[in-house]
Amino acid sequence: AQKVTQAQTEISVVEKEDVTLDCVYETRDTTYYLFWYKQPPSGELVFLIRRNSFDEQNEISGRYSWNFQKSTSSFNFTITASQVVDSAVYFCALSGDYKLSFGAGTTVTVRA
Amino acid sequence: ETGVTQTPRHLVMGMTNKKSLKCEQHLGHNAMYWYKQSAKKPLELMFVYSLEERVENNSVPSRFSPECPNSSHLFLHLHTLQPEDSALYLCASSQDRGRYTGELFFGEGSRLTVL
């Protein structure tokens, strides 16, 4: 069975602050993929990143960075110098067993 | 035009009504999905279609009936729903439906309210 846990329900920050979103997962698969999606107020989920289980290198893309640690089954996401446009619900997801399992999501509010 | 289009965006229906949600993808993908998003809960996978064949039915009540007439279109027929079925219904597509699913492309969702 797969499970994705996003313990933080809501995070509120002031613009330019950094924010880190936690994601912990459970799986029995040895090969799997982890994802982060962003859901802005318009509703559609937007793909941000995919990481496979054999690649533990951290990744940076602009103001976004991801820290994958297999030893702790975590795949955390940091937004550096947050902006109001970053306000959204962020979902961590785990693939396997022919489907994508999502966490409950973390609502990020960035105040000007 | 977005890659995945869902209509209607909002729907209000009584418990005895019959309605349908429509999804169309313009990405040339061969797998399509229905997800249910309820407040404060993880997204729930409802159905998966690969090459127009239903390959997964995730214990969804029979009052939800999917239909995939071709690889570009997916419907969710609704009948005799309950108030707890009120949610955002998201359609998604992907290039393939292998064991390790790749990136999903989502529509903006259909917000359903059952009175």
C-alpha cells in the first residue's frame, strides 16, 4: 500500500520569506516516482517536478528547490523568496501500482 | 486552449437528477483519469481509462458511471447522487499508463454541488 503524508495543512508567510513544505511517503516498491503539483485558485493541478527513486540529488529550479532523502522517506519542497503568486495548494504525490497517490495538500498563503 | 478541458465548470443538481461531466484532452494522450477532490482530503482516484478501456475502478459507487468513447473524450455520468458527493471532480490525462505513471495533465475541474 502507498501513502503520502503532508503534515502541514496551512502555511502563511509574508512575501520574500522562504517556505518549506514537508512530504513523507510510504511504499513497498523499490522503484517509484515522486511528484509535486501546484493547484492555484483556478483549480487545475500544475506539474512542478518528478523525481525517480534512484536519483537522490537535490534539484533547484529558479526559486523552487527539492530535497529528496530516501533514508527518511521524505521529499520536501522549498520556495525561496516567496511571492504572492506562489499562493496555492501544493500536493506531493507518489506513483506506483498503476496510479498516483496524493497527499492531502498544503495551502500556502503569501501576504504582500 | 488548455490541454485538458472540462465542462461544465460548475454544476448544481438535486439528488434525483441525471447529469454528466465532460472532459476533452487535446494532447494526444492515451490514458485518462477521473479524480474526486473533497475539502481537506487527498485526491481520490475514481477511474482510469487506457486506450479507451477501463483499467481501474477504485471502488466507486454505481451512481457514478464513466464513459470513454475515444481516447480524447471522457464522461462521468451522475445519477441519484448524495450530498456527500459534492466535490471538485478533476479529469487528467497522461501519455501512458505504465506502472510508474508519468506526469498527469489536469483540467480545471467541475465543481459539483448536490442539494
